[in-house]
Amino acid sequence: MSENVVHLHKHTNPPAEHTTGDAAPTVLTVVPDAPPAPPVPLWVRSGRAVKTAVTHERTRSAGRAVVRHGLYTFNGGRIAARRAWDGRTGSRYERMIRAAEAAGNLEAAEEWEERLQRFRAARHHRRMDLLHSPVDAAKGVAVGAGMSVGVLVALGVVLAISTGQAGDVITPLTATIDFIALLIRIVQVVWGPAVTIGPFLALLALWSVGRKQHAAPQWALPANVRSGEGEPITPSIVVKALRDLGVPALARAIKEMGDAGASMLGPITIAGCGVEVDVTLPSGVSTNEVQSKRRKLAENLTRHEHEVFITIPQAARTVRLWIADSGALDEPIGPSPLVTDETMTADYKKGKAPWGQDLRGDAAALSLYQRHLLITGLSNQGKTVALRSLALWLALDRSVEFLIGDLKGVGDWAMFDGLATTLIQGPTDEHVIQVTEMVEGAVDEMNRRIQAPPGTTFPALIVLVDEAQMAFMCPAKDEDKRPYGGSKANSRYFMAVRKIHNQGRAVNVLMWQGTQDPTNENLPKLVREGAHTRASLALGTESQARMALGDKAVDGGAAPNLLRPGLDRGTLVVASDGITIPAGQSSITVRTHYIDDNAATAITDRAKALRDGVTTLHAIDRGEERDPLADIAAVIGDAPRVRTKDVLARLATRNAGAYGEWSFIDLKRVLDDAGAEPYKSDGVMVVSRDRVSRALTNRDTEGSASVE
């Protein structure tokens, strides 16, 4: 039997024979459905369900909880047994002796051995006393019972006499016997439940001991404990972190110490937003082996690298660890006292500038008296703000004079206009030339002061150059082909800075410099080593850290190269005798206060109010012909009168070549000729602004008349 197959789709070009004649009948072919999939076996479905249930987070959490609490109880029993064993035997002393021997501390070993001998002698004495204690106890019981019965009978006699009843003699004795019987009945009632509940209470106590000690594997602990965030630093955590540091000699020594590895540690003390601990390393382990593994040590302590600082105190084979609370260093510190205390003043000689806080949370203040200053770091890390905050404090001492060169020229020092004697702002070679001549003028002033009679005191003259690397890298040369930049003997800026470093401190002429990304080219060795106070913000390499702070500070643990650029903005490492540094350390880390431009302007306004008025020069005057009377009027400014001593100093700063050698006689001669004679006010010679202005007006009037 044949079947006609009919296609279900329509042909676009039907066959020719179908175009004529009768249409062929349509026949449908039914295509059967695909056979159903075979059923999944029951054992496969059961396995999948079991796998899903076992791997579910709730099941895993429940399993961890069961293991955790079970091990709390088991390990709590081990801890309690160990404590009891330590209390009854000398094992604790023996462990401490082994630990001291492993650490190479023979004195401590001898001390612990002596303690062990005393413990054994006391234990022997107690055991010998036990031989006599049964007899003594029996005698004591007999005597006590007899005395008790006698007291009760005597009390009964007193009672009988009082009541007149002879039977009351035994009443106290009978009452005591009844009370003892009551106690026995209470014990009989309570004994059964106590025996039943007692083991559960003991297990609960062991569980509590284990829970407090986290006596379970890390994977079984709760997530907040397992992650370590905010976990307090304990001796066991520090010892474990040191053991896992990857220093074989240190790991072996700690294992030989047994549970007494904490004998390496001094007291863990709270220090600001963290804790501090001294670690005495075992023999055969050097401090630089621990220093070089700062990141691994921090991670072992569940901290970030920037939250652990390692310094080297004076004690041999000792490292000092400062471990911050998690996230504490990312919190800002409070505002500067310069901003919050509008009555604050400064004292250049005896005072200290409030700069910020150290890692312990204590105020970090810096003495600026007769100390050259260098601050360096990468770009945009807060160098200018840190340098400016020191100048802002010192500006509140009215005797201090500033010569400022800002080779960035974006207005960071604009608020010192009207406060500084000279303020040069700009990044070009011409600005570098102006700054160089400003520093050379300060050298002339220094030489003038040095030639003064012995015992003469001078106010502080701060020569401040920000972005000083621009000066060292300047390619310009003068008419004698002497370069302004560079570090050779004919470099004008380099030699001027060196001269101030060599002799300026004695006469209070001080050099402050701020520079970025130090190299031997943009910060020569002789210049950076001439600074008494050296501070560094975040840097890129250890070699740069050595340039910024010196080998001694870096070898002692200073590591500005480990600060985080951008995140640790304003945090700097300071090496100076002008700031309080913990004993044995060569540097200190300071988180400086941030003073914005508006607050800085307010502070300089207060500083200007303390002065009689300062005319700020924005360029170095190179003119050969001088007008002394006009220059005197310019340096007096808006003050009604200025001491002759201050006028001479300001004239020398204005143009050292013309006025550097002037004395009071020269000044008096010019003023007398002009009719503006100096006079005494409050016992000192002063120059009057009105007299000088009147003399200038009269001279101009006479000059105009003569011309006509």
C-alpha cells in the first residue's frame, strides 16, 4: 500500500504538470512528537537534593556553629587543665627559662630559675606540713567541739537563770542540733539535682573559657572575628604574626619558647589611635629582617601596611611596633589652634609652632629657633600647606621678618603681601633670578650682622623659597656666564644657600626651602644636609627618603616612601631636634593640621595688625641711583613712627648694596639734611612718617619752583 507524501510548505515554482489539468489531492503527513526524556532516577534526585542542602549557606553556618561551640568546650577544658597544671607544678617557670635561653637573655633565665627554686621550696614545705595536718586537724576538731559545747551550755545556764526553768540549760544545745539536722535535710534534697546539673555547669564554664580565647579554627569562627577587623592586639596575636613572618631563625626561636613566646614583648600600651609594643628579638635575628617585612607583618596583624610603623629604639635587638586601630589613620584630625584661638601669639626664641598630631594622638609642636628647614615630598601632597602653617605661626611674632620666593606662582603665599618684606611669585627663569638675588641680599645682611659688635642680638630673618627645585634646575646665566641653577661652586643660588647654611644660624638668618620629588640634581647633597629640620611627605622610593631625611633616620625606621600618595596627604616624617621624638627613635610621623587659604588670610591679617606696616617688594630693585629719602619713606610704610634700628634693617633688606653698610650716623645725616630729624620716643630713637612725608613734599615743591 503506497502513501502520498504531501509537503507542508508551499513551493514557489510548482512543477509544470501541476499547472494544467486537475489539481492533485492534498495529503498530510503527521510527524510524531519526540519521545519523552527518560525520568531522572530517584537516587540522582536524592543526591542533588542532599548536595543542595549540604552546601547551603545556612547548613554551612550551622555546621560551623556546631564545630565552633564543641571545640570551645573541648579546648576550654584543655586550657583549664593547663592552667591547673601550671598552678600545681613548675612548668610555667621551666617554659620561661627555655624562652629566655632561646632569646639569649641569660639574666632573665637566671631570674626565672631562682623563682622556680623558691616555688619548689614552698611546695616542699606545704607537703611536709601535710604529714602533721591530720593530727593537728583532729586536735583542732576536738578542741573546737568542746569549746562549742561549753559555750552552748554556758548560754543555757544563763537562759535557765533568766527564766527560772532548769530545762533551759540544754535549749541552745538542742537548737543547734536541730539546725544541723535541717542542714542535712537541705543537702539531701539539693544533692540529687546538683549532681545532675553540676556536669552541665562545668561544661558551660569550660565553654566560656574557650569562647573568650577563641579556641577554634579560623574557618569555624564568626565572620566578624574571622575577618579580624577591629580585633584588639594581644600578645598572642603579635607573637603569631612574628612567627609567621618568614624569618626562619625567628620562627625557630618562638617554637622553642613554647607558649611563652610573649616573653619577647614588652607591655602593650595604648598610644593615640593604636597601641605600641617593644619586641626584643631572639639571638640571630636582626632588626632589619623585621623592618623589611612590614607589609607581611601588617597583614599578619590584620592591618593595612600604612597602619603599622616599625622603629628602632636604643635597646639592642629591639623593634618598636606601633599598630593603628583599623581605619583610624583615615580619619581627619582637628583644626589648627592657629584657626581656633584668635588670641594666640608666637615666640620665635622660646615657643613652638603647633603643627599637628603624632601617631600617639599627642600634639606635635616644632621649635623654629635657629634651625634651617627643608620640607620635601611628591607633588600635591600638602608640602606648601605644611610649610606655610609654620610661617603663619611665626608671623605672629612681630619681630620676625620674611623674604619669600614662591616659584610656583599660583597665589599660595599671596596672603603674605603686606607682611613679608619681599614677596616674589612666579615660575619663570626671571623669577628664579629675582629669588636668587633676594637670597644673595640675605647673605649680605648676614655678613653685616656678623660684623656687628659681639653680643649684638638680631631679629629673625626667614628666607623662604617654595618649589626650590626650580631654582636648582634653572639654566639661566648672568652676564659673567655664572649659572643661577646647578650645584657647582659658581652656581649663584646654590652658593647663596650654602653661605646661609654655614653662618646664618648664629645671627638668626634662616633658610627655609620646600621642594618636590628630590633628586641629586634638584636638591644637592650639601644643601639638604645643611638643614637642621628635615621633613618629608609621601615619596616614591627609599633612595628619595634617604635624600630627604638622611641615612640615620631611614635606618632608624623612617619610611616616607611607604606613605600612600593622595591618601596620606599632609602626613610627614620629621627628623629634627626641634620636635619631641620618643626616646631611641630618630624620627617621628606627624599628621599636620590643614589651614586653607581663607583661614591663612585671617591669620596674616592678625599678624599685620601686630606690625606698624610693611611695604612688600615684588621685585629686586637693581637701579644704581638711589633716593635715600624716598626709600626711607617706603620702608616706614603706614606706621606713624619706626625705630631707627628697624629703618636701617629694612633699608639693608631693600637694597643691601646701597644700604648694607649704613650706620645710624648715615641715616641721621640724610634725615637732618631733609629736615626730618629723628627724635626720641619712649626712650628710643625713632623716625617720624609725617616728617619724612613733609620733607619729600617740600623737596618736590622746591624742585618744581627751581625748574620754573
